[in-house]
Amino acid sequence: MMKFSIVDKSLHQNGAASPFVAAIIDDPNDGETKLVVMFEDEGCVAVLSLDRIIDEEDISAKHNSHHHADKHEEELRELLWGE
């Protein structure tokens, strides 16, 4: 499996709520650009196809469930929070 590459990322302190990282990543495994929202707490991550959001204005689970945030969380967490 090829590694994700960060296009852009930003830490959001989020006031009194939990901070999170929002990132745009390129996934060479499927050629898609993805939007990742990850909170500090383990298991709190969302991965959506940015291509589908832009092209089809679709954020449904029907078209985004194949990104398997749970399977990639460890790698994404190290990439986004590890610095």
C-alpha cells in the first residue's frame, strides 16, 4: 500500500470544544483526493472523498463508506498529529 500525502492541513483549536485537524490528502492507492477530519480522541476520524464532494455534491455514507477511516486511522493519526 502506498502512503498518503498531505496537500494541506490545519489544526483547529475549536474554542472550548475538542481540537481537531482538518486535512486534504492525496491517496495514491485509489487516485482520490480526500478530506480528513480527525479529533484528538482515538476513533474520532472521518474520511470523505473530496472529489465526490466537489463533482457530485455528495457527502452520503453510500458513496464514502469505502474509505474505511478505521483501517487507516493509525497511519493518518501519525501523519496528521505526529508532528
